[in-house]
Amino acid sequence: MKEQGLERLKELRQLLKIEREEDFEQYKAHFARNNINYRKEKGVTWYPVVITNTEIGLGEYLSIDIERTTNHNEPHQFSNGKNVALFSQQHPDEKQLNGTIKIINPNKIRLNLSVDELPDWCDDGKLGINLLFDEASYKEMDIALEKVINANHTRLAHLRDVLYGIKPPVFDKVDESLKITGLNESQNEAVRKIVAAKDVAIIHGPPGTGKTTTLVQAIRQTLLTEKQILVCSPSNTAVDLLTEKLHREGINVLRLGNPARVSEDVMNNTLDAKIAAHVSYKDLKNYLKMADEYFRMAGKYKRTFGKEEREQRQLYYNEARKILSEARVLEDYILYEQFDKAQVIACTPVVSSNRMMRDKQFTSVFIDEAAQALEPLCWIPISRSNRVIFAGDHFQLPPTVKSKRAEDAGLKETLFERSMAIENASVMLNTQYRMHETIMNFSNKQFYNSNLVAHTSVKDSVLSFDDNDFLLRTPFDFIDTAGCGFTEITNPESLSTANPEEATLLINHLKSVLEQYELNNKFGKLITIGIISPYKEQVQHLTNKVAEDEFLKNYLSQIAIKTIDGFQGQERDVIYISLVRSNDTMEIGFLSDTRRMNVALTRAKKKLVVIGDSATLGNHPFYKSFLDYADSVNAYKSAWEFL
């Protein structure tokens, strides 16, 4: 059995190589196939840009500010922490300058570069930046897998055998007297399980069951016996949410990496903010300012100069490097203090392997949204911990795998799913606090063996209890477009699908709901709306229609339109889902990914409206059950009623 586990890990390593190759090929094809204008449209290139500021940065040699001179506020894929390359169209043969995005605004980026000075070609204009391929993640995952495979008679070897079902997990006697006020019984049971676990414990948190709240309390309890804990998630947003909630509990959290949400609680916990608040920061800034001044003086000697100037330039550089060296010593001291004082270090799994964390070993690592993380990704933080606590739901979003070959061979199977098979290691949270019982029950039956219970605070929650408000008093509607002639269309460039008539129906229905809500909204309470479609083309189509509609312009701040992935972990009062697919061959494409649909169907609190073609969907067993469920709760409507 142990040999089987090792074989699986070796196979994983090969699958990761296949995935990396596919990812890189897609990246190369994107840049090779498309000219600079297309890349700008796709948001992977900014051009033209200008350098507006250069200075010595913390932990790096140089920081530069870059601004777009045209195409202001156009959408893009740049984000904090991503690697980019500064290039020159004027000097296409010059080596690009690689850097990491430190701060990003709609039209401005601060880059950290690991060079002393900018090359001369930066002075000649025609500059741009490209997104680079993310090599670091693959490298760290491969290193972690190698460590796990070669582990022998170590704590990591033992954890590997437990997680692969070769050895049983060990638990201390559960302390039944541990009851945290504010947690329900299943949440308290999960905390008790975590406190007792020596190897592994799992919080299985279906939608709306308070997984994050439970996780925060489990971390608090663990800190009673441990000085420092590592908390990870593959999602930056999930790391931020945990950081925010732990901070509010009075826990000293050090947020490494790049916050996705610019909330003050999160920003104050970042390494940069903690360094800036340190008593010695002023001295550090003075060192950097002096070094910067010497670099500037050296930089005045450009291209053609004699022996004396060359020597003078060298003196300036030597002085700058000397001061910089003193600054690094002070910076390392400040850094050490931040890492030493932190009770929780929160980051993504890849960041947990960075140079400042290399020598750290933890008693516990908590991995949130673990069902979304590739197995090799989870091994990065686990390889530096004595035990692991997983939290997530393997019936929601799976990890993204780009290679079909790697996916079919099992790269999509997560360590969370594998661990769910371990006897007595997991606790399912069974009370949900988000949605009306009717919205909950289809997913409850399909995915959770009908074990979920809607809390009394949400069980009967609707937009209106007045029988005359026929659009507001029902928590769930399925609007069937079969026979209406609504036909899907595929964009030949993006290969994504849209259904314009279905989008029009959705917009008209939403306007009717809002008009009825406004007539009855005596207290002026704002209503939050989410519009979801599995297809980017339909999301774009719906976004345009909402923006162009005079009536809906008043509600823009209350409406979010995204793909399913964009709504993970979120909720709205009202959710519309446009299923798009309508064709004679009953092709439903990736609507067959039922875990994704589970996410979409469980975002609504008071009203869920699903629009789709039953003739196209009905052959798939999941959607057949869904249509039957809609019928059984009187949620079935024909689109003809609204045309």
C-alpha cells in the first residue's frame, strides 16, 4: 500500500510537468499568435507606458513607477505579486527587464526590480510591460513533491502515510466540555476535533454554514498551546478574509504576499505596513534615501565619459552599495522582529516557501479552500508542519487544470478529497445561515445527503410576504425558454457562448422584480443582486445590457455580474443564473461540471431565478433532477409568461 502511495506521488510529479508544459504552451501561443494591440485588448500588455519615478525599494534594489499614457481604465490581468517584463519597442533586441508588481492602480504600477540601475534603453521611450509566465509555482510544487516522495522515518513521511490511508490518524481524547459561545453544535464539534487531532482534521463546510467563523475559532483555540500558526489558502481573497477576521479577534497576523482586497484591516497586517510602523523605519528610510541619492549622482554619467568620470561614477556606486548594505542589516532586523512576533502567518501556499520562510517549521498548518487546491500545492505548506487542518467543500469549485491529459489522469483529484475518505477525521457543518430552505434543498439532496438544515433566521426569508407581490414572495423560479427560439451563439474569437434573447429576458424580469420591490420598500433598504453565467461571452453581453439600460443605471452599485468562479464565497439577496445553452443536439458543454453549478445555485439569500432551455438540459441526469425539483416546489415557469 505504501508503494502505491509513492507511485501516485511520482505520477503526480509527471502530471505536474505535463500541466506546466501545457500552461507554458498556451502562454507562448498567446504572445506569439497575437500582436501588441490584441494583447493590450486581452489585458496582458500595457503599451505605451512611461517611467514616472525611480527609487531604492525595501528588500529589492530598485522600485519604479510606471503609468499608461493611453487606454486609460481599460480592463487588464495585471495584479499584485505577478511577474512582468519591461520591454522597449525602440530596442526590441535588448534584454527585457523582469520585475514583480508591488502596487497596482487602474493606470499605474509600482514594480520591484532586482537591478542597481535602469539600462540606457529606458531613456528612449516606446516602453511597455508584458505579463510573464508563472514559473515559481510549478518549481515550488515540484520541490515539495520531491520532499514528500523522499521522506523516510520523518514527521513528513508519517503525515504522507496518514493522508494516503496507510496509517490511521491519531487523536487525543476529545474534550466534550469545550463549547465556544456563538458556535452551533456542529461548529463546536469541528473545533473539538481540531484541538484533539495529532495528524489531520477536516472542516467540511457546505455553502453558508460558517466555515470561516469556525476556522477562526479553531485557530484561536490552537494558539492557546502553540506560539505561531501557518494559515494558507490557494485564494488570495480567502487569505484576506481570514486575516481580517483573525485581526478583529485581537490576533497578531502577518499577511505575506499580495492582498486582493484593499481593506484597512488587511493592509495593516501586511509586511510593508508593519515595517513602516516600526520605530526604526525612519532610520531605514534615511539609509535608502542616501543610497538613492548616490545612485542618482552616478546615473548622471551616461554613455560617453572619460577615465575621471568613470572613476567618480564608480565611487558613487561603491558608496551607494555600502549604505545599502547597512540598510539591509537594519531591514533584516525589522523583518525578523515581525516574523517572531506574529501569532499567525497568512499567505498562499507558494508564498509559504519564500526566502523569509525557508527555515521555519510549524506545529500546525490550516489550509482553507483546500478543495480548490491542487495536491502538489498543498504539500508546500504541509512539508513544513507537524499536522494539517483542512477546510473546504469538495462539492464546490474544483482546482483549475489547463491540460486535459493531466486532468483525465487525475491531477484534479485533491488531497482534501483523498483525506475525506479517512475515517473519523472530518466534521460536516450542518446548519446553513444564508438561504431560504427552498433555495437550499436541491443542492442539499444532490450533494449533502439531505443533512443540511436551514437556520430559523433564514429558513423562510423572502423579499416580500405579501401574496400580491407574485415576483417577490417566491424564493425560487426556473424560467424555461424551451420552444421560444432562443438560440445560443459562439464567438469565433473567444470560443465562448452567449444567448442574447435569454439575456434580454433576464434583464426584463430583473427590472420587473426591482419595480415591484421599490413599490413595497417602505424602509429604503437596498437590495443586492448577482447575475451569474458560466460563459464569459454571456457575462460580457449582460454587463453591456445593464450598463445601457436607463432604468438599471440607478442600480449599478447594487448589481454584480460575474462568472461562477467570481462568486465563490459570496452571497446576494437575489441571484439570476443564465444557463445560455440552447441547441438541437442537446450539447451542454461545461454546464456538466455540476460542482460549479452547486456554487451558482447556493449564492442567493432570498430569491433565486434560473433561466434555461429544458429541452437542451433535460437529458443530463443532474438537470433532469433539477427540473423535477423545480416542478415539485411550484417554481417552474415558462418564458412565454414573461415575453
